[in-house]
Amino acid sequence: MADGLYLAAHHHATGHALLGDGVLGVGLAGCLLGEALLREYLWLDAGRLRVDPATQTPVDAVVHMVVAEVRAEPGRLAADWLPALSDSALGWVRRRLVRARTLRVEERRMRSPRLVPALPGNVELRGIRLRRAVRHPHELTDADVLLLAVIDAIGLAGEFFSSDPDLHTLATGYICGLPQPLAALVAAVDQVVVRSVAAPRP
């Protein structure tokens, strides 16, 4: 899910960022917490995150790191975890996408290396599949709807649905039907994004 958000927030061919790292990091942190919630490694109750005591070690290395962070500070508010994890989330997701060979490092003369899609067509197809699923809700998973909700919460929906704005209205209907723990996580993402945008610059 976090991989999908990262790809949606970058141009499918050039890898150019469509959002600032601050807002994207909060969204990625939300998606990673969502991955852990959907796999039942974490609980979210009254806005606070806890590790399920019966949980097994997550197979995914990134989710494992997220769960380890929450285990070290149980009961912390999700809205506090999002900014705390945002910087790490960017690095974790980038490395996961490089390991999966979805992104590659492009070396540039006299400039810093950058990440670009390894196969731009495949990246574009991921976005097309998700938009198509909005028209065919039986194809949508809870992870898809949560991803759509985070896309909306971080202000990326206008870009993501630019080819068919009516899809945004349809997606909003599905987002409203998210189960309570996931809806609470999305509300926390929205709260943190609004707070970060409204904060005065130093």
C-alpha cells in the first residue's frame, strides 16, 4: 500500500515528485501503519496504537520495523506516530521499491543520483488498475480503499483522478465505508497534514 502511494506521488516516467517530502512522509507513515493494521499486527483503539500480543514477527522487513517502533512505545496516539515515522517511512519505502526493482537509481553527472521507475509502463498500470477498480468496486480491497483515502487526505486526489474527476466522487463513497480503525487512521493522517500545512515556517 505504501509503495502504491509513493508511486502515485511521483510521475510515472520521470520519477518527479508531485508532493513535498513532509506531506508525503506523513502519508507513507499512515500507509505503513495501515499495512500493519490490516495484517492484524497492530490495534488502534481510542486513537492509540498497540501491538497485538499474539502477533508473529512480520515477514515484510519494513512492516517489521514499524511494529518494532510501536512495541517500544505502546499506547502512543496514531496522530503522534505519523510525524514521528514520516522521515523514516520515506527511506524505508524507497529502499523497498528499489529492492523490488520497481525503482532504480539513476546516476547523473554533477548532480545527485535520483530514483526513477525501472519500467514506467508497469508503474502507470498500477495507477490505472486502481482507478479502474473504483468503477468496479468488487475489485477493491480494504487496502485499495485505504490507499485511496490517504491519497485524498494528503491532497493528491486532484492529480490522481485528473483523467476522470468523477472517480474521486465514487472513491469518496467507498472511503466513507472504511471500518472504524482504518477510518480513525485516515482522520489522523488528515489532522497531521492540516496541522503541518498550517504551521508557520521558521
